[in-house]
Amino acid sequence: MSDAAGRLRAICLALPEAEERETWGAPTYRVRDRIFAMLRTGDGRISLWCKAPPGAQEILVGADPELFFRPPYVGPKGWIGMRLDRGPDWQEVAALVRRSYGLTAPRRLAGRLS
């Protein structure tokens, strides 16, 4: 496992009731069986795919298209892709994962993120 994959795993599994499950040949991170983050490597780059609030995808991709992208399959639903193979700001990665978790988890669990 790469360092980026290990760091992403630690961020995701620190969230309430989060669990890891391999799906489509890669780790997915879930809360109550709903995916909030995925590690993707199929296109030759290591990246995080996660949910984003409405409008965030356009803002992030517009601000830094070298770092952020619209992932296939889930991009049309507003998910964001972030490259992890270029020395990302891990606080930013954690913030994106926490936001995605908050959009996915039941309110009671999401409320524990304060």
C-alpha cells in the first residue's frame, strides 16, 4: 500500500462508524453501507473520489485543474476527484473527506464531527 493510500485510510476510518470495503478492485470507505470516499488508481494516478456539495466541483476544478478533476461515473452526480500522487495538503484531504462523510452519514453520526 502506498503512503497516500495509508494516509487516506487513516483519515476515513477515524470517522464514526466508518468501514473499508473493497469494491471494483479498490478500497471504498462507507458509513452505514453508503460510500463517502474511494481510492482510485486505475488511470495511473492515485486519487480520492468523494461527494461534494452542489457547486463545489466547479469551484475546485476551476481553481486548480492539476489537482482536482471531475471523476468518471460519479462526477455527473457532483463528486470531486483529487490527486493524491502530487504531495497534497493532507489537511485539505481530511476536510474534503469529512465534508463528504457529512453529506452521506445519517444526521446523528454527522453531528458527531464538530
